[in-house]
Amino acid sequence: MADLDPIALAAAIAEAQSKAEKPSVASRIWTAISGSDADPNIPSAIDANLGLSASESARMTALLATTRSEDRLKSGILKIEPETTFGTDESGRMYAMWPRSENGKKTGAITRFYPNEPGLGMTDIMQAAGVTAMATPVGKVLGAIGLPVAGYLGAAAIGGTEAGLIEAASSQMSGAPYQLTDIPIGAFGGVVGQKLINIVGSLVNTIRRVGAPQVLGPDGKLLPGPAKMVREAGLDPDQVSASVAAEIQKQVAAGVAPEAAAVTAMSKGLPTPVPMTQGQLTGSKGQQLAEDAMASGAYGQTAEQTMQTFRTGQQAALRENVTGMTEALAPGGVPVAKGEGGRLAQEALVALRAGDKAKSDALYAQARASGAAAIEPTAALNIADTARSAYREGFSPTTAPKMDELLLRLDEIMANGGDIKALNQWRTQVSNLRAGVPDVEGAAAGAVLRSVDANIKDAVDNQLLIGDQTAVDAWRNAITNYAGYAKTWKDNGGILNLLTETSIRDGSRQLKVAPESAANAIFTMTASGLASKTGLPRDLLTLKAKLPTEQWDQLRQEAFIRLTETLEKVGTGGAENVSGLTFKKAWVNLLKNNPGVVNTMFSKAERDTITQFADVAARATSTAVNASNSANSAAGMIQRLAAGFGKTGAGQFILQNYLGRLIREPYGAAIATMATAGAKAPTQIVGMPAALGVGAGAGAAQSQEQYIAPNIPLVGRMTIGGQQ
């Protein structure tokens, strides 16, 4: 074995000892967090019992809560007590030597304390607490003036704002120059904090997906908890279809808030999905105000164009849904124009009435061609007496002489055996008198004819026709058929008679209700009439039973078109925009006040889709709007913030100029893109709102420190300040 060089051996031993004694990474992290390498005889400022006055205590608290910079701590402490001196312990930590006083006089005693508490202690909590307290009001102010408060850009905005304000406070207390670089550092801290929250959120949501919360019950309806959240989102749980409910369940399992999941699922379940902004999805008024500011140009031209393009596409999607739902009401056909549904229904009814009239005429022709038949004598005389009584109730030979002469002829027929053929000829004469120019004679003829027809029908029903059996059967068929025809088509209060009755006008026979007015005669002029016309459900049931399927579906399209007229609202510059709120009000009003109309015209699936569309359209077009000039209002608010928070010239410069340029203008395009980037609702963590205040905790006075000392872990500060 060769002899070892003593010098080399000593170097090797020293290196081995050095490696053995060098602490591990975990050990160094624990030392930094716990502060175990600090001098146990030197307390922190919180525990030093310095005997400060009330004003000194307030100033010291404010100083420790806004900076960890040794330079600033020194200058700030010296402003409180000019005779303070400073030293360092064996680990290189700075400590202060505070001259004690009693009754305003120095005692000669000295108290040592760490201004920067070793490890993570009370001063870190104070700094994080300051950020926590500030994050909410700063977020509210920024949201009120249209600046972002959500997502990464929102975290950056709040972080940068807080950093600027805390830097102003720290600068004022320590006498150090205001550092502009703290603003972007704070903004960066805000983004990092938001990213940390998202990472944690992903882990939590992954765990939650293992046992996703139930949304649907065994009956296929939303459970009470999710149903309550859906109602709070402005939706009706009873109108949620199975597919939409399944989509809600899927999104909730992925971590989306139920109310946002409901809006997203409702939108996706429509014939044409409606894109939604983040503000519309979440219902956040602050985000909606920010989006309104973007559309108004407060964030620059690019953001304005992005929002306007998005809104134009959204309006187009809403209108495409109207077209799609209208087409679905009459599959395979071309959607009718307004008024056409009523006209086509009337046209079909007129044809049906003409067909029934032709059948009636044919049966009477067969009866007249048959053998002899008559009404039993007693019944015949009773028919004549009853007809005379009906005439005398409102008429006389003086007012209606023609009808009086016809009654005399009726007496003769009935007295001579009640021949049914002669009676039918007499009836034709009375009918012609009634169909002439409306006058007293026509009215008298109508009253008599109604009495005679009713009594003849009773005679037929009671087997009071006598004579040749073939003739009796033929007349019975003709009279019975005509009674049904008259009941269907000649009811003065019925919708069928209203739409098909004719009269002499300008020398020719015309429909009393013109084809172009048929839809109004059925539904009334406006959508509100659908809800207020009490007899409409009965009329619709009659039309549904009588009309062919094609014309009934076209009439359903007509009803829906009248409802969707409430969508159009004239906006600025005379442009028509879709207003979902007015449509939803009209639909809800119809559901509430005239449900029979809804149930007759639309199936359950169709009602659900219309309700779904009403909810989505209302959410998409009824967001919070800043009625004043957004850009000017925001600028004015920033100036007031400068006056209130930044009394120094540096503070005013930051708030009025730097913040406005850094956040509003350059970020405008990115903010608008994020607000309109798809219809994906943000995920959530139960009990963990979005990050707000990380920026100030990460950025405040960091520029003075250059780098945070190894015993104050950066991540520790960020995670404390980053979740409010």
C-alpha cells in the first residue's frame, strides 16, 4: 500500500467533514421557516415589550406590516426613535437596539429585537393580513370602474394596485424613494398567486370527481340543492330537460359552480349554442361592468372591436335559435311569415266548410229524389206554433212582413200533412231571406229558422217521420247531417264560423274576416293578447281538432312568431337588437296567466326548449351596464383614488398615469379575448374564492430588498397573501 500524502489526506478529510456537516435542502427549508438558527435571547418586535406610546405603536405596526427591507426598517425605526442602533447576529440577521424610556426620559437600558422576525412569524402574518384587508375593497373599486377583477388579469390588476398603495405607505413611513418597479412585481405576484390557486383547484376538483355530487334524483329532476342554485341563476328547474340536466351534472362534477353550469348547459342545449361572456356565465356584476366598459371603448379600440364582434355573433346565434325553433314547430316545411299561419288556417277551414256544405246538399238532393215522407201531424203543428212564437218575440208584420207571409205558408204546409219536401223548399226560401242584406227581415228569418231546425231535428230523433221508409231514411240522414254541419260551422260564437262566415260586401259575397286579418282574429294583435284572451284555449282546441296537421303546425308557428316579436328592441342608432328579458317576461306571463294556450300549442319538449331559450336570451342580453360614459367615469375614479390614497406626487403619478396605461389600455385586447373566449364556465373550489391579494404581499418593497433573505421563503409569502 503506497504512502498517503499527509496534505492530500487532510484535504480529503476536511472535504468529507464539510459534506457531512452541510445541511440538506429540507433541513435548510425547515430552518428558514422555523427560524431555529436565530439567537434565542433576541425576541421579535412583537414580543420585545418596547413600551411604545400609542402613536409610536401605530407607526411601528404600520412599518412592520408593509416592508421586510432592512434599509427601510432601519430608516423607519430611526424616524420613530432616532437613537436606535443596529447589529447582526451570528446568522447575519439584523437586530435593533432600542433605548428604553420611562415617563418620557431615557433610562439607559437597551432592548434588542428582530424587526424581521426569524422564520414565518407575526410580521409575515401582519403583511398578509394587510393584503387580505385591502384586496376586497381594491377589487370592488376596480370592478366598479370597469377594470378586471377575475382571472389572471384580475389578479394582476389587484396585485399591482395593492403593491402601489402599500409601496406608497412604506415609502412615506421609511422616507425611502417610491419604487415604480413594485407595481409590475405586485402584478406578477398576483398572477403567480392565481396560478397557485388554479393548481390547487385542479387537485381538489380531481379528488371531487372521484365522488361527484349528485344533481339528478331518481325521477330525473334536479335534487333540492342544485335546483335551488339553478333558481338563483334565474332558471326554472322544472323546465330543465334530461339532456340539459345531464350536462349540468357533468360540469358540476368537473368543478363548475351549479349556477354557471346551468347557464352553460342551457346554452349548449339549444338548436344553436349561444356564446356567453364570462360575466354572463358567472353572473358577476363586476365582470359584466368590465365587459361593458370594453364594448364602450374604455379599454381601447381592439378590446372594443372584440366585444362588438362577440356581441354581433351572440345576437346572430339568438336569432338562429328563433329560426330553428320556428322550423321545428312544422318539420319539413318552410317557416311562415307573420300573418301567414292565420291565413293558411282560414283557407283550410273554408275548404273544409265547403266540403261539409257540399255533402249536406248532396244528402238533401237524395232525400228530395226519394219517395213521400212527412212529419207526424201533431209534431208538425207544434213546429209551426213554435216558429210563430219565436217570430213574435222581436218582430211583427209591420217590421218584418216578408217573414210573416212565409210563416203563413208554413201554417199551410203543416196543416196539409207536414210534407217534408214542401217543408224543405219553404226552409230554402227563409234561408235566402236571412242571407240577404242585413236588415230586420234577415234577423227575423234567422230567429224563425233556428226554431224550425231545432224542432225538425227533435222530430227526426224521436222517430216522428212517417211515409215511405226509404224516403224517411233519406230525410233523416239529410236532416241529421245538416244539424251537425250547422253546429260546427254556423255557431255565432264559434271560431270556425268567425273565420269562414261570408256576407255580401260591395255587391259580392266575401269572408267577414279578411285573410290578412285571420291571425289577429285568432290570437289578437299582440303577444300580450295571448295571455289575456280567456277563450283562446277553447278556440285553439277546436282548431287543433279541425285543422289538418300541416295547417295546425303553421298556426303554431304563427303563435311563436308573435311571441318572438317581443325579442326585438330598438337600440342606439335605430338598430334592432335581441332583448331576451322582454321575451322572457312575455313567455312567463303567458305561462302564468293562460297556461291552456301554452299546453295546447306546444308539447312538453317544445315548452322546455322555449323556456330554455328565454333564460339564455335573458342572461345574454340583460347584463349590468354602466349608464354613464365608462371611460370618463373610470378616469375620474382613478383621479379620486389618487387624491385619496396617493397624497404624494409619486402616488398621484402612479394612479393617474402608470396604472391607467399599464392595466386598462395595454391589457384591453387580452381582457376582451379572455372574456369572450368560448362558453366554458370557470371551475371553482368549494370554500375557496378566487385569489385576490397576492400582489402586494409579493411586491411590496421587494425592490428595496433586491432578493428576499433565505430565511423568508418566497413561496410562503405568496401563498399567505395570495388567497383571500
